[in-house]
Amino acid sequence: MKRTSALRTLCRPGLGADQLSIHPNDGFDLGMMTTVYAVEIEGAGPAHVKLVNECPRDCMELSQRLYEKFGKPSHAVLRYDGNRLYIEPC
């Protein structure tokens, strides 16, 4: 299973309820090469991950729903097995 280093989490209320964004370099760590991925987030259901150059490196932007669902973490590690995405607050 591929994983990122600890990423700073940012709440972006303008994102769709089932969306999170990461920088393409952080997506590369997960084996993601295209711009949008439909994933199943463990504990939160179906979602979309977008690789966005405007997202700061070593950060992830979460929708307000996901940010609150995972306890408003300051940092989290992402793990990805090709279908399911795990968000591990740290």
C-alpha cells in the first residue's frame, strides 16, 4: 500500500462534500498520475481526489464535511491501495 508523508490539512468550505485535493507531487507518492480519482474513503464513503497544482505541496485540502468527519486534524497521512483511501490523522 502506498502512502504520503504527514500532510498539513486545510479545510476548504468551497469544495464539494465528497472531495479532497492534493498537490500532484503528493499524488505521485500514492501512484496517482491523472487529475481525478474516484475512491472509497475508509470511514467516509465514496469521494473524489483531485490533483491540483494550486494546492500547496505537503498539504491536503478537505471539504468541510470530511475535515469534521476526521476530527479536524492538523496533519494526516494518506494511504491508498488502488481503490480505498485511508486518512490517518497524526
